[in-house]
Amino acid sequence: MAFSVEISSISPYTLSANPSNVSRNTIFPSFFKPSLKPYVSKTLSISVSCRHPLSPVFSARTHVTDDVAEDDKPHEECGIVGIHGDPEASRLSYLALHALQHRGQEGAGIVTANQNGLESITGVGLVSDVFNESKLNNLPGDIAIGHVRYSTSGASMLKNVQPFIASCKLGSLAVAHNGNFVNYKQLKTKLEEKGSIFITSSDTELVLHLIAKSKAKTFLLRVIDACEKLRGAYSMVFVFEDKLIAVRDPFGFRPLVMGRRSNGAVVFASETCALDLIDASYEREVCPGEIVVVDKNHGNSSMFMLSHPEPKQCVFEHGYFSQPNSIVFGRSVYETRRMYGEILATVAPVDCDVVIAVPDSGTVAALGYAAKAGVPFQIGLLRSHYAKRTFIEPTQKIRDFAVKVKLSPVRAVLEGKRVVVVDDSIVRGTTSLKIVRLLRDAGAKEVHMRIALPPMIASCYYGVDTPRSQELISSKMSVEAIQKHINCDSLAFLPLDRLKEVYGPVESRRYCYACFTGKYPVTAPETEEADAL
């Protein structure tokens, strides 16, 4: 996806053909707060040329209604990576995106910077579907950013695959974004009134328009200016000529970590599992509200946006989205998830013969539950990792086909047993009902559902694709009613106050629990940011 934007009043940078000698000093925040509104007398001249026909802009979230494709779970929308100072930047990005594949399976893309400017390859499907040896050979350069995307809008999927590229008179920039802007509609409407043309349904495009409209004198200050107008969740990586810029929103909703390879190359990624795969050592998180700049001439530098609210990191990253082998928000995902299970066994014990998990996200919590309860953990459900999102079903309908094609019960583990089955969440309840029926059909004597997170009663607006609040079963039914609905012998969720015990009284204040409480830390103002454009 490329935009052609003519911009004046941007200070030029020299494109380096060999930006490999990166400073190896550890990056530390300088707490420098730049002026965000420098006076510029020139008027911006902006034109947008589209490679695709213009189409109506829909919501960034359009939900799939196909019962087979929908697997009744929240979905993380994106994973991002950025690499500076390695001659194999595109290949390393490819591997890093492979490690982040769980964060998005609908599309993938990589942009590299080299002597010819910015070069991009994007496509629909898994990382291995989009890229091959010849395509990676066409992405030379020492700087790269990459993106994997979860999308629920089928027709507009390809044009929404990131990274996005914008061209201007003085150079080109590319952006990859994980998150969601809650003031997207207000800002977009105001920009359209001033002549901006949007050609995707992704809120990430908004960032490019804000950068183009900014009156700041340099590209970096334009990025800061744009970010100051955004509300919501965003972890982003930018490439501008020989610079790689990483940005995290002031609340720190979505994760973003920094690492370094042995040759000095700097790496940014959504999770540390991406660093592990490419032999990069984990250094630290990008702090909430921080902007880290990496370039050849000046090494690494850091500054902060003016806004410094108390962080509100997404607790679902620990409970569901992130890989167990990652460190997210400074904590081991594995150990945190295991503690969820241990506490759940304490608050909701039940006489049982075996503990099983709904794979894969329920596995670590189930291990914790079993250890605390002193009951054997066994593999009672097998997940097919080859099941696609669409299937050819036999003409004669098979009951619970969509679940059976993904999950297979192990009768030897279940038959005649009192079974505790641990899952991370219940969203609409449709999958849980089918899982309980699957276990009973396999001979389970009793089925006790244990959920390692509190009940979801509200939608997420910070980069997680969830159903509307009225579609969430916990928003309209009590625990007892849900138990009867899914036909299990008992049902218990991890209480919110006990979940917070995992983090302690201080750290627990740094997390967002909006999907459990309906209390949102940031909402979209009606006119404030739009009027400031």
C-alpha cells in the first residue's frame, strides 16, 4: 500500500547507503520534551494518488458472521517488528514475523530502506504464504519494518495490509501499527473536511495524514505532533530514510520491546519471542509515551511525549494473546498465566480426577491449577494446527463440526472421569457449549469449567477485536445462568480482585481491566483533537 503525498517544509535528511554502524550504547530515556508547535510560514501542499480505486471507508472492525470462520475468541489485531543496522534486515524481519504469527494470520508485509528508497512487499495469508526466497531477495537494505495483521474485513483485506508507505518531495516514510485509535472517526472527519482522501479502512492511514498536515519543521517533530493528537492504543515503528523510530502510546496499552543483536543491530518487536528467534538479546521495554530514534550518525536517542498518565497495559496480553515464552510488560507470560491457574484452584476447588486445558491458551493456567489442586494434568483435547478458517463440510451436517475439526478429545483420558477443563475466557459461549458436549460425548462423567480470567462484560477499543458488549454472554447472564447454558456441572471465573493479587497493589494499577469492568481509561473526546487540526 503506497500513498503519494507532496509535503513542503520538512527538513531533509541524507539517505545512508550503509547504516550498519549503530551505536552499541544502551538506550536510556532522556526525558527531553520538544516543542510540538513550531511556527512554519509555508503552506502544505498535499495531493494523494491512489493505486486502487477509491471505495467507501468502513469501520476498522467489521465482524465475520460466518459461523465456521468465527472461533468465539478475542483476536489480537497486529504484531510489529523493526530492525536497524543489519544487512539481512528483511530476512530477520521475516523470521520475527513468523514468531509473531499468533498475533495475526490474515496478512503480512515488510518494508526495507536501501539506496533506491523504500521497497515493500505485502500480501494476504500467513507469513510463509506471502514471502519466499525470491521475494526476500527483492528487499535489500539494512533497515526494515514488518507487520502481521488479523483482519475481519474480507473485501478490503489486501489494501489494509501494512506497512503503509507515503511518498513526499523530500523522501519516503513507512509505518506499521499495532493498536486502535479511539478518536479515529473524529480526526478522520475533520481531515476529510480539509481535503484529505482516505483509501483504506485502516485507522493506521490516519497517522500518515496527520504527519502530512503537521506544521512542525522536521519529520521527527511531525511524528510527535501526530502522536499528541491520537487517543487510544498504539505501538508503532516508522522508517524515514536512514532512521528507524519506535513509538508507544502514553498509556502503554500494547507491548513493544527493544533488543540488540551481536553485530549491534537494534530490534523492536511486539514480543520478546521475536527477539529469541533472531538471536537478539532483550534489553528493555519501550516505555509508555516514549519515542526511540535509531540512526547511523547519531546512534540511539529517546524522548517522551508531553502526556504522562498512569500506564494501563492490556492484561489480556498475559492471559491470552502473548506467547508463553515471551516477557511482556516486564513479566514472564508463562509464570503469570501459571499463577492465574494456581489462584483459580484456590478460589474454585472441586473434586475431580483429571485437569485438562483448552489448547493452546488455556494450557499454562491448567498446569497451575493442577499443581495447586494436586490432581494430574493430562492432554484431554488435541488441537489441529492445520485447520484453516474455512472448511468444506459434508452435505449431511455434522454436529459441532467447526469445533470438532479444530479440537479432538482423547477418550482414554476422559472416559468415566470427573474432568476440570481450564480455558482463558468465555466470549459468546457458543464454543464452550460445544466443548462441554464434546467432552461428554467422549465419556466424561462430570465436566467442570474453570476460566483463568474474569468474565468479559465489555468490548475492547484498544486494539483487540472483540464482539459488541451485547454479544458477550457475561454481559447478559450470571455465572449460574451461563453454567446452565453451556451444560457444565460447575463453572467458575478468576475473580478480578484475585487476579490483581498476581501483580500486587502497586503494579496492578498499571493494567487495563476495561473488558472486565466497562470502565475505560481513555475515551474519544468529541471535538478537542479534531478542532486542533
